[in-house]
Amino acid sequence: MKANRRNMQLRVRIILLLVGDVAAILLSSFLALWVRYEFVATNIDRSFLESVCHYAGINIVCTIAIFYTFHLYTSLWKYASVNELVNISFAVILSGILNAVGMKAFQYPVPRSYYILYIMFLLAAIIGIRFYYRLVRFVKGEYFVKNRKEIFNIMVIGAGDAGAAIVKELRITQKLKRRVCCMLDDDPAKQGKYIQGCPVVGGTKDIVPVVEKYGIEKIVIAMPSAPKAVIKEIVKICHETTCKIRILPGMYQLVNGEVSVSQLRKVEIGDLLGREQIKVNLDEILGYVSNKVVLVTGGGGSIGSEICRQLAGHGVKQLVIVDIYENNVYDIQQELKRKYPELDLVALIASVRNTHRINEIMEKYRPNVVYHAAAHKHVPLMEDSPNEAIKNNVFGTYKTAAAAAKHGVERFVLISTDKAVNPTNIMGASKRMCEMIVQTLDKFYPTEFVAVRFGNVLGSNGSVIPLFKKQIEEGGPVTVTHPDIIRYFMTIPEAVSLVLQAGAYAKGGEIFVLDMGEPVKIADLAKNMIRLSGCKLGEDIEIKYTGLRPGEKLYEELLMDEEGLQETDNKLIHIGKPIKIDEAVFMKQLWQLKEAAEKDSETIRKMVKEIVPTYVIKEE
């Protein structure tokens, strides 16, 4: 029904344009003679009038055909710009030339000035007809809004191509209850100028006073090519106001001609991290997983499932997902089946603590590459159940890595954490031991064992972002453990990119570390999330400081001092030099730890301290 109505409206518009064009052709022909005879109709030579009238039918048919060829009946004049003006000009000039040739051919006499005047009048008429709609809408929106109180004022930050496109669309959109009052740009050459009729009144440092001066209620950030650090600083200043904030996602919208109000989105936490997204060399990744059997443990988790998503599109021969939690496995299995129906996908329920099961899987599927993401990662929960952390993380890793070595896996990539550096909790200490295990096994087997270490992952299961979102939805308070606590953050795709890149760089024994930029204060993150949700800090939602949790420290480190750094081709990825380990002593301590963990010993922390000297046991 709606489609029929739209088709009917389109036909009516085309008919109206045709009628208008016919009238414009006839009127332009008469006006050309009228002006030639000094605006006195009675002075016009009768033979000239007869010539125009006799040729009118041919002129109309030819002109309409030319206009149709130049898309003057199929363009969206609501969005007309320079391109449409150029089309109109060419169409009218061609029409005028054809008109002159035709009248000469049929020997219809007219004054020589007639042809030039005819083109001028016809051009003005055709432009007027097609831009009349936009003019009426603009005047109506600017000067004839009944209730000015219902209008909200908008400021656009960024006076480049994207900003100009946004201002243009905001001005011609059907929603008349918003008005673009001003723009800001740090380029001095643009300040004081007008873009799409909108004044550029200052730079980003003027955000707060300009908001107050113009009564701005919404700010649009139209800087798709600006670095993340710049966007972060602009958003920080915008948060000093009570304005709603929207942002244009990326530069590719400009390339594809997709810059529009519909592309605007809310500012996201990822915009506030102050660094660029990690870029990886996809050719390297494709080279070592293409046509290979790849196994992912913990494949249903946040990191594991993203590894599976990226691998599924990179030509793996077979993808084997292993996880103990069947709901997560089912979700990623169904997702990959929908997106990659040709993928040879195997989804298995198994625990990495089960030696026989892991060996059975390795023997049956013979993976070339293993990504080991299975682990207990929740710090406070592991503090309450330290033996489970050791059983799952340490010995789950050992059993999986040993099975990989036994069955000829080419590369084994361990997912580690920044909490493994100078750990203050059993989870971090257990992951440090996992790093020691893969470094030790790398010396005795052909398999290339490596570890990848990164910080907190935005949006992952158990991370602070989903918790804050839930608390805000419930009306608060938002709980932060300490006002000075800081963390390094990355997105899930970034984390996976690093893991895949590490697999490409692997030679064996390395610990890969990501340069994650500046750390973020968790309290600032909470404040920004509250503001982004449209709430006022301290009025709508409070922040409550609850004190550091067991095993938690104020800051995380990415690299132990004695490890040093080596660069890779990707300047944001570094390699930590392996720490010397007495393998015989380490393995002996490991078996003693295994026996103690299986007996749920209360001395487990002290035993871990002997293996990981940098582990700091917090006093009860």
C-alpha cells in the first residue's frame, strides 16, 4: 500500500515537472522576443511570433527528451546541489543549440539575440522550478515555525566536508524542530567564515562559551578523520556542558557518499580511549592459517568467539571450537553456520582439565594451530577459590600445551594478561605460570609456543563496562573500587588482532605485548558513561567507591622490568625477552603444586609465591 502511494506521488511530481517545463519553454520563447523589442509586446514582429509558435511543438518534444536524458525528472531535488545545477545548465544549453539549428533548418526567422535570451530565461525558469521546493522548505524552517520553544539548537564541530554535509542535511530535513546555529573548527582560515550559510564562530577551545551563548542543546562531532586522542579531548570538553553528543563514525562514509544524519551515532566508550585502533597485516594472518586445521579452546568466550569469527573468514581448512560451557558454544556455532555455511566447523564440549579428552581431540582432528583462550579470569572469584584457578589455568594450560606438542601442532598461542606482571592475585600469578609453561615446553618440542599479553577488554564477559551499563539502567549507584584505580583497555577485535598477529610473528618462546597507549581511570570511565547515558552525575546517578577487592591493585603493568622490549613490524606490538627458568626446578615445583591443588591445600598461595617470586600475597 505504501509502495503504491509512493509510486503515485512520484508520477504526480513528474507530471508537474513536465507541465512546468512546457510552460517554461513557451514563456522563455515569448520573453526572449519581448526583451528584444524593449518590453513592448505590440512592437514584436508578427513573423517572429509565428516562427516561435510554429516551431513550439518540435521545441517542446526535443527539450523534454534532452531533459530526460540529463535525469532532470528522476533526480531527488530535495538534495540538489552543484551536480544538479551543472546538469540543468548543460541540458538547457544543448536545448538552445538544438532550437537554433532546428529553426534555421525549417527557415523560421527570429532575431539573432533571441537564441541567447531564450537560453537565459529557460535556464532561470528550470532552476527556479526545481529549487522552489527547497527554498520554500528553508524559508518555512527558518522564519515560519509556529512554536520557537520547540526548536532545539545544534552546534557542529568540524567545518570540513563532513561538517558541511551534515549542516546541509540538517537544514533540509523534514524535521523542522532543530536548527544548526553555528560551527567550530580549529583551522583559523575557516573561523569567521560561513559554510552552508552557517557561521564558524571559533575553535574547539570555545565549546563551553559558545554552547552558553547560542543555547546549544545538541553537539554533532563531524571529524571522521581526526585521531582518537583529539576526539577524546573534544568529548571531554563537551561533557562540561549538558548537551547531547553525536558523532560521525568514520572517513569511509565520505568516500562512499554516505554522510548523513542517519550515520550519526552516540559517542561510545571506545571513542574515549585516546588511541587509534590496532591494525594488523591480514596477508600475514591469511598466510599461516589458510587451509589449516585450527583449534580454539574457550571458543565460546569473549576472546575465543571473536578469534573464531575472524578465522572463519580467513580460509581455514577446519575450525574446531572447544569449551566447557555449552550455551556459549551453541551461540557461536549457530552464528558461524549462518555467516559461513561452507565452513568445516566442529563444536565440542570438553574441559581442558581432562587429559584424556584433550588428547583424544588432538589426535582425532590433528590441528595445525591452537589458540588457548580457556581460563578462569575473574580476579575476586579466583581469590576465593585459588585451587580452582590453579587446576584450570595452570594445569589446563599444561595439559593442552603438552597434548599439542605430542600431536605435532605447529603453533600454540596462549592468551595471557597484564595481570601476570608482578601479580597481586592468584589469577594473575596463575597466568604467569602459564607463560612459564609455554616458554619451557618451547625448548623441548618443535611446536612454536608463544604467549600474548594484553589488558582489559571492553565489553567482554565480566568486564567493567557491562557492569556499569547495568547499574546505570537500574538507576545507580555506579560502583568503583577506588577513585585512583587505572586500567589499560582495548576492544575485543583489537585483542584478537593481536593474537592473530602474534601467531604470524611466532618463532617460539616469545611473550607478545601490545602498546595500549595511556591508561584510563576507571572513575573517569564511569563518569563518562553516566553522562553518555543522558544522566547527570551526582543528581540522577551517584558513584560509590567500594574499596579495592581482594587481589586487586591500583594499576596494571604490561611488561616485567627484567624482560626488556623488542620491536616487531607492527610498531604497536612488542616482544618481551624470555626470563631464564631452571626447567628442572620449575617442573618439580609444578608437580608439587598439582598435588596440593588437587587436595585443595590452604598453602597454595605460598607455593605459588615460590614459583613466581614477583607474586605479592596481600595480607588478610
